Amino acid sequence: MSITEVARLAGTSVATVSRVFNNPEIVNPQTRASVQRVARELGYVPNSSARTLRTRRSQVLGVMLPTLSNPVFAECLQGIAAEAEQRGYAIVLTTTEYDQERETAAAERLLSAGVEALVLVVSNPATSQTLQRTRQVGLPYVLAYSQTEEHACVSVDNRQAIYHLVERLHDSGHQRIGMVTGQLHASDRAQQRYKGYLQGMQARGLTALPVWELPFTTQALEQLQQDLMQADPPTALVCSNDLIAIRSLRAAALAGLRVPQDLCVVGFDGIALGSDLTPSLASITQPNEAIGRQCVALLCDALARNALLCGNDSVHLPYGWRAGESCTPLSSTAFS
Amino acid sequence: MSITEVARLAGTSVATVSRVFNNPEIVNPQTRASVQRVARELGYVPNSSARTLRTRRSQVLGVMLPTLSNPVFAECLQGIAAEAEQRGYAIVLTTTEYDQERETAAAERLLSAGVEALVLVVSNPATSQTLQRTRQVGLPYVLAYSQTEEHACVSVDNRQAIYHLVERLHDSGHQRIGMVTGQLHASDRAQQRYKGYLQGMQARGLTALPVWELPFTTQALEQLQQDLMQADPPTALVCSNDLIAIRSLRAAALAGLRVPQDLCVVGFDGIALGSDLTPSLASITQPNEAIGRQCVALLCDALARNALLCGNDSVHLPYGWRAGESCTPLSSTAFS
DNA sequence: TTGTACGCGTTATCAG
DNA sequence: CTGATAACGCGTACAA
């Protein structure tokens, strides 16, 4: 069921059928109708490969994410999908599971799938060979969540957000403020947030506590729980993301601490689920869906201009604050 | 940078270059090496459209999900992505947000993206026009999570799982067992689970309580909370999915009920996050990732046989039980 | 307004 | 083992 078949049955030429699909208004209403009828009856779908081959535009965007287990990326992907749909692009998806090798392979698969541009979430832009490769191939790409001069990025100011949070916690009377992260080396965002913590503590003359790294093992969680049961435990825990915060909440509960009376827990990301938890999760919010949308917008604009994207094209989106029962209300220092 | 260019620079014909990429062993090691070198230097990537046009195999699978906000589908997608990757397929993704119109449009976009086969999660197979359309076009497809004779499905036995759960709750002493669902009409699974609840209650001579439908509004949640504060509230809540269970947990907390002493809450799906909550979420588990993998496996096999899939190809995977603090240990009736 | 014919980059066939 | 060449289905000058 190719265009030829449709043309034959409609008693017209392939050119006309093509016009009916790409430029309906320039074809005679009667022939148009007849062609459309035939096409519908046959369930004809234009062959995308042939079209792409001819037009050199696949109308497909590649998306590379670390994982979908973290709702942050799922939310971002929703935004990507929505914006892409609006702009007439399809998206092909790969995940890397935070693994360098898988990342390289994933990028290669995206490339050979014929994508026109890429939304990338990498562990660390500085060490990712995917970025060089993409550059070599000459496709526009944008990094979601990362912050770096070298590439086009869409993100919030991770460092500042946490810096700011530490200030607010201090303003509200907290002195012993701790930080809990995932595996620090697995994410440049986590590193920037940690940096914000260190700087914030220093700025206020507070002693930074040793960071708790919480990979997804029960052992690490138990360690945190033990530490929370020592004398003079922290009164606030700043977590590098909401998933970590949820697990910290659990450690606190197992340690017998009341949240937020004994311990305030603050997350980062603002995943939707956080509001449904008990206690609801206080969190620094990122506009995840907007980040996704913005990435696609940048890409599509670049594609339309037939240009690449570079560091100057980066977009900073504002972070926000979602109050929650896991943290006592903070002093009124404006957020964001 | 087409195959022609590579051929020119390598001083050979396009046919040979093609062979180097598709059948390396049949070409002279020296020419092969030279071609590979040139290709690498140029960053040459075979044009997928041209290849697809010629071979009539796009190596792309279409995936249509309701949303990624529910981790169940994110987990399933992980499985789909993993299996597809293993088998050399790319996946293009669309979401429908449980909306009929968007579903139709999404399917059309998948089709025109040139996918070879489809993994579909629809609200209700009986009313989905996507399925007819897909049939008309003649592509293999499989429904994830649904159960119906009419189509190839990969799912657990939803009705039986809940039926079984009700029995176990009753065995453990519960009499007033309630059911909380999302919007019942939005999902045939939810309906089947509800049916299991009704049948289970009847089989044990218990009175089914009016179902609580919990769309994502705070109002509905408050209703549940109010009802839990009446005299003789249920002692157990069977929830049609884990997200609903989490919100039910919140309603219980707001109502001042202790979980699990006053009220047991059981979810459905077994999302990973459930284990990290406090109380951890007891749940009937589905092998979400395996469901995704199985879908892709069926599809790829069908593609290899050049066949379509039908009701007879359906696969039932076993459900399981994940104990959690949200429910007191159940009597030993074997689960699953 | 419509039709003819070329070429997009590959793979596969067939000769050498 | 290698090269020439004919499709694959479509969009688009160009001609009518």
C-alpha cells in the first residue's frame, strides 16, 4: 500500500496523492476528496523512511535519560513528549542506568536511529564522550539538568538553591545541618548541590557535617539510622533529591526521631508524589516538565534555523520551594 | 557523508562499504580495515531511512502508555527498553494521559513514525479504536496489563489477585474490608480488580462496602478521610494501585487512624518506591519489568515469523505479595 | 490544476 | 572477493 497504489486506485498520479498529504489546498477539492477516500479505505500511511530520505528530516528527537526509576526524569520526559508532540516530532528513548558504557552505546543507537537532535541527561558532561561524538556527527543537542559553560544546558541553579536553603534553615534556628546524597560521582548536579551546602554552611560559620552517601543498599540506610541515634544528631537534613529524602525519612523513623520536631528533612526536585506522602515532603522544586519542554523548544528552534546549540544558548529556570510537613515552616527569606 | 563518500575516499565501491557494515566477514580484511578507518574518520553513520526503505525493516517499536506519572508504567517501560535494546530495536514513545482523543492521535503518530510493531497500554480494549486501526494497518501489537480474549495481552490475573487478597484478609480476621480505586472507567484493570473484590467479599459472606473512587483531587481524599472517621470504619483497605494506596495512607493519617493497628492498607503493582515509605507499603506485586520485556519478546518473535499476534498469544505472569508495614502479616494461605 | 521523471542513500542481485 | 546497477517510496522541479 504505497503512494503508487493509492494513485492507481484514485485514478491519478503519485504527485497528486503526495500533494493531498502535504499541500491539500493546492489540489482540486474533488480529486482531493477522492484521494482521501481511497487512502482511508486502504489505511494508507505515508512511508516515513521514504519521506525522510527525500526531505532529509526525520522529525524524530532522541532522548537519553539515566533511568525512569526516578520520577524526576519521568516528569521531565512527560514535558519532552508533550512539547515534541506539539511540534510534530516523535521521540525515541534510551536509558543509561548511570553506566558509561551503556551511555556510549545508547548514544550510538540514537544516532543510527536517525534522530535530528538530542536531549541528553548525562552523569557528568566533563567526562561524557557522548557529547564529543554528538558534536562530531554535527547534531544539535542540549543537556537537561546539567550546568556548564561548554554546552547548551537547561537547568536550575543547583548550587545556589541549596546555598539558599541552608541560609533559610539557619535563619530558622538550625545549626546542625547535614547533607545526604546519592552517589556523588554519579551526578554533577549532586556535586553542585553539595557545593552549595558547603558554601552555605561556611558562609554562616557553621560546621559542615560529613556527607552521607546513600547508594541504593539497605546498608547505607542503616548507617544513616545509626548516626541519627548518636548524641546531638543533626536537626535538619538537606537531601540531594526527593528519592533520597524519602529514604532519609525512613531512617529517621527507624531511629525513632519525630519529623519535623526532632529532624527536618528537605528534598530536591519536587516530584509530584512528595505531596501525597505522610509527612508530605518539603522540597526545593525544579520545573521538571518545563525543563523537558524547554529542551525540545531549543532543539526545534535550532533545527529550524539549521544551527547548532552552544553554551550561550543555555537556559536557567527558577527553582522553587514546596512547603511540606517534613520541615517546620522556614523563616520568610524569599525563596527562588 | 553518505556511503558514496566513504566509498570514494576508501577507493572502493558503495557495495563494498555496505558489506563492511552488514557482512564484514565476506570482505577482504585489508579493504575492510581501510573502509572502517575512513568511516570512523568521517563519523559516518549509515542512513537509517535509506536502509529501512530498502530492507523494509525500521527496527523501531512503538510504545503507547497512559502516563509516566505512575511508576508502574515507568517500570514497565524500563523493561520494554531493556528488551528492545537487547534485540536491536529502538523504541518511540507516546503517552495518552488516559484521554481517548490523545490516544487516537498518539497511535497515528506512532504509525507514521514507521514502527514495526506496538506495545499498547490502553484504558479499555473494548472501546479503544486504536486496536482496530492497528489491525487495519496490519502491524503486530500487544496489550500490556489488559486481559481480554480478543487481543494478545501480557498481564497478571487482576481479578484473582484481589479475590485472593480478600480471602487472606478475611482469614486474618478482617470483616469490614473496603476498596479504593482511581477512576473506575479509566481502566479495565481497575474494573477487574474491583470485580475480584466483590466476588471475594461475596464468597466469604461479607458485605461489600461502597467503593471509594479517588480521582486526583484533594476533595476526594477528604471524603475518604471523613468516612474513615465515622463509626465502625473499615479495618482494611484494598487499593487498586499503589499510588492510590499512598493517598489512602494519607487519608488514614489525617483521620487519626494508626496503620496497621486500626487500618490495614494494601496496594497493587508493587512499585519499587513502596518499600522505602514509612510505613512501607504492603502490595500485590506485578512483575512490571517482566511484563514490558515479555511484550517486546512476543512482538519481536512475531516479527521474525512475519506473523501477527492474537488472543491465543497472551501471556499470564504470576502476581506476588510484598509484605509491608501498612498491613499486619496475613495468614499463611499461599499467595500467587 | 495535474503529470512525468529524477534523486535521496541503501541493500541485494548479478556479473565478473 | 568486488563492482555496477536496479529497486525501495516519496517529494518536487518542470512541463503541460
